Amino acid sequence: MKKTLKKWLEKTIEGILFLSSTITTLTVILIVVFLFKEGKSLFQSTPIEEGFVLAVNKANAAGNLSANQIKNIFDQNIINWKELGGNDEPIFLFRMDDLSNYYTDEELGENFEFVPQRTNEFIDKTPGIIAFFPSKNIDSNFSGKILPIEKTTLKQFLSEKEWFPTAQPVAQLGVLSLILGTLWVSFGAILIALPLGLATAIYMAEIATKRVRNILKPLIELLAGIPSVVYGFFGLIVIVPQIQSLFGLPVGETALAGSIILGIMALPTIVTISEDALRTTPNAMKEASLALGANKWQTIHRVVIPYAGSGITAAAILGIGRAIGETMAVLMVTGNAAIIPHTFLEPVRTIPATIAAELGEAPQGGMHFKALFALGCILFIMTIVVNLTVEFISSRRKNKISH
Amino acid sequence: MKFSINSVKKKELKQWLAFNVFRALSVLVVCILILILSFITYHGIKVISWEFLTSMPEDGMTKGGIFPAIVGTLCLVTGSMIFAVPIGILSAIYINEYTKASFFKRFVKLMTNNLAGIPSIVFGLFGMTLFVKTLGFGDSILAGSLTLGLLTLPVVIRTTEEALKSVENSFRHGSYALGATKLQTIRKVVLPMAFPNIITGIILSIGRVSGETAPILFTVAAYFLPKLPTGISDQVMALPYHLYVISTSGTNIEESRPMAYGTALVLIGIVLIVNITANALRKYFSKKVKMN
């Protein structure tokens, strides 16, 4: 009896252990579900502000308009319907507030009860009009044409450059500049971190004495332990002003500042992983090289580094992955301008920084909110690709070593 | 093939050059670290006082102290550890002691690695939708702790796994030979031996959690809240978020700069203490193991 109880207990505990081991998998799945559910809903909605419509005169021949075209209309970059395939008619912009310019208070009614009617009237008699007004003001016998707005498509989302999620009347949700900004800053970071990190790793693995290594190792760990806000703070106070005065820029918050800080932050990852990789070189190979008359440097250069090549690649990729996902430090030093970067001396805006800076202000369930989740999905996909690549490289490496 | 003195010399010169370049670059890395640490210490030490650490912020966070932020960070660290440590350890035990090399094991490891690679801001998004909205915890210590707990879970699992792996199999076999069951072996033999390394891992993850900002932005952190939390459904201030706020978007950035230095130094202090403790423990226990 006691024995079966004990056995039962062991089984139960094993069950509990099993359940805990599935929690990481479960979390990854939940993250995917929540992120993508919210992100996907962006593509089921039109980018016009919720509760508003765009309407034109019934004689207007222009077809569906994209978010970008509408923005150009309201920015008065497009001033004639002809440019959009309509009649030769200058475009007349109309917003709800303008109504009081054309009608007296009496005509609009004491409680604005005639607003829908007047809006309709006004649209009807102005052939070139494009009107932006709340959908509750659509008159019951509305005679204009409500413009169908195209849904945001994935292609648009990824290829448009303009990121103005709060723009009126339609949000501009192009993330190309954010994606390129993220990659640009990370690329700069790896340019800084890889030579430095690799050199340190080689020094620690092959050149330094054990004592020096025992001092260096905890220092590198310390570098990894410093919180990213502290890096950001340091960058903001020390590096940003330096860059500003060194290059004579109007602002020091640039991609370069971000890359330097991210480079420092990626160092520990690169040092640790490439050092581990360098250490896996079998002694027999090194000794064979030395026995052939090669000196230590030739051995490192021709035997150790090539042998650890894939491990070093993994380190670099993982370093990029870290840089892509880093939020706070980048947010604090890169200036956050959503433009496509051309040099390292311009401000840039990255995906994580955008999410961190804007999510607090985006009303839940709104377009902006959904767009930020879609950005989160892109970020997620980027980092998963990085992880799986590293996983792939290191599993191939393990096979190679065991054979 | 000819061997000339010249080529040997050239070879040696190259080696000398390469080694010194590597040495110099390594020194540069250390210098960067020292520069950051000393810069913040130099400016921060003037601000740190008992009063700074134990009083409430005043005057738009340009005066007073950071007490609520310290308490908030303590709450979050405790909360996330209560969640992550047991689950992480149990999970690592299962992976290392119960599963053999199999698809399941590889899959779980892959997922753990993936989870570790997910950027902290994505955890923030996730924590906000799941804990704050869907489960209705609101902006609270509970939501923040769970988010941070998930974030640090892979770290705990990995370090525990390493610790368990370092226990030699002969101890397990010895225990089985004495008639102990698997569970008894794990409890009485494996865990006690792995304990020091597990603790070291936990301490390091405490360091990481206390400095994370992005996951708490939308799950718990309060901009300015000069009172202490009374329960797990309260919002709190936290040190890293406080530093972010007063150095970028405070009402008066210049005047709150000393406060920022002070806060940064406290954060660095936590990291230093955590790392030194972890290293000391590692050293102490490795000596002890050797002695036995």
C-alpha cells in the first residue's frame, strides 16, 4: 500500500515537472498568438480614423484612393482630381469645422441638429469637394459618394516610407524607414563590436595568461550586466554631445550614437560566444600546426580561427539579434526621426524604440495600437530568424565536432 | 624550400604585432567599461546619501529621493523570482534528469532559446495584452512581475541545467545502487550538489531583472507616484524607468540631472553587488567541492 502511494507520488511529481518544462514552449506560442492576432487585425481595417468618413460629390469619377494619395490631397500636393483619374476639377478640402464658415448658427440649428443636412447640401453643390467628417453626421438621404478607403495591405505596410500613425484624416503606416533604421543601427553596431569582441575573444582564449583571463572574464560579465537604460543615459550625456561637437551637427542624437552604444552592449555576447568557439579547437590540431614549424600567431590565424569560423559567425549573428531587439538605449540616443537613413550622422528610429515611445499614447484597439503590434510581429520574426540561424549553425557545428 | 633568418624574423614580427593589437583592443574594451563605471560613480556619488535613498521625490522629481523606485524594483524582483525560480528549476530538472536525448528535449531547448532571444519590448507588448488586458490585472505589480518572470525564465532554466549537468553521473548511480528512487536521488544527491551553481544563476538573473525597463513600461511602471505600494495590484515606480523618465522627459531635465546620476549609480551598484556576490559564491563553492 505504502509502495503504491510512493509510486503514485513519484508519478505526480514527474507530471508537475513535465508541466513546468512545457511553460517556455507555451509562452512562445502565447506570444505568437497574442502578437499576431492584434497585428493581423491591422490589415482588416482601413487606415481612416475610426468613426470618420471621407466623402466626395456624386459626380466625382475618382476611384479608390490609397492612404498615401489621401495624405497628398490633404497636404495639397495633389490639387486637381485629374491627377487621380477624375474630372478636371480643382480639389476642395473640407473638414467638419469648416461648416461654420459657410452657414450661420441658425442654419446649423440650436443643437447642431441640421449639421448632417447642411453637410450633405454643401457636398452636393461643390463638385470638387473632398469632405472629412464624423460618420454620425451622414444625412439620412445623403446624396454624395462615400469614398471607399483601401484596407492597409501588408505590401503597403512594408514598402511605404511614411510613418505618421496619428495623421489625419488617414494614418500613414509605412514601416520601411523603421525597418531600415533598425538594420542600419544594428549593422553599425556590429561593425564596432565584431573587431573589438573578436580580438578580445582571441586574446582571452589563446594569448592571455590564465590570471589575466580570470580578471577579464568577470569584467566582460559586468559589461553584460549593466542595464540598458544606464547605457542609454551614458550615451545621452557623454557620447551624444561628443558626436555633436566632433562633427558639428545640429543634434548629436544620431545613428552613430546608437551604433556605438549598441556595439558596446553587443560586446559581451560576441566575446563569450566566440571565445567558447575558439576553445573548442582540439589541442591535437594546434600541436600539429606548431610541430610543423608554425608559430603561435600562424596557428591562431590558420588553424584556430578557421576551425571556430562557424562559431564566430554565430556570435556575430547573435550580436546583431541583440542589437535589433534593444529598446531603451536606442530610444534615448538615436533621435527617433522616422526617415530612411543615408549616413550614420542622421537621426534614425528603430522598431523597438517606436513601440516603446508610442504604445503608451496609442488608444487601445485603435489603428495606431494595431500598427504597433504589427511592428512587434516584424521584430519577433526578425529575432526568431536570427535565433534559428544561430541554432542551425551551432547544431551543424556540433555534428562536425563529434565526427 | 628555403629557410632564411629573414623569414623567421618576419614571422616573429608579425606575431608580435598581432598579439599587441589584440592586447590593445582587449585593454580598450576594459577601458570602456571603466570609463562608464567611473563616470557614473564620479557624478553619482555626490548625490547618494541616506536621505536620497530613503525619501520621496519632490518638486517634479528634481529634489528629494528615490525611495519609492527602490521599493518598486524590490517588489518586481521578488515577484518575478517567486514565479520564475520554482518553475525554472522544476523545468530544468525535468529536461536534464527525466528526458533522454529525444525530439521533445531538443524542441523544449529550442523553444527556451527562442524565448531567451525575444526582445524585451516584445515581452512588454505580450505582458500588456495578456496580463494587463486579457486577464484584467491592470497596470500592477502582479502583471509586471509575471512579465519579468517570463523574461528571466530561460536564464534560470539554462543556469540550472548547467548546474545539474555538472553533477557527475557516478553520484546518481551510487545513489541508485543504495536503493534510492529517482526522486530521492534528485532531492538528496543531485540538487544539493548543484545548489551553489543554481543560486549563482538566480543571483545573476536578479541583476538582469532589476535593470529591465522595456517590459515594465506598459505593465506596471508609474511615472511619478510618491507613495509605497500596498498590494500586488498597485502600480509602482521602478529604478530603471525612473532613470529613463528623468533623463529624457522630465519637466526639467537639467535640474533633475543629479537625480539621474544618483539613480544610475544605484542601478550600477546593484549590478556590481550581484556580480561580485555571484563570483564570490562560485569561487567559495568550487573550493569547497575540491576540498571534499
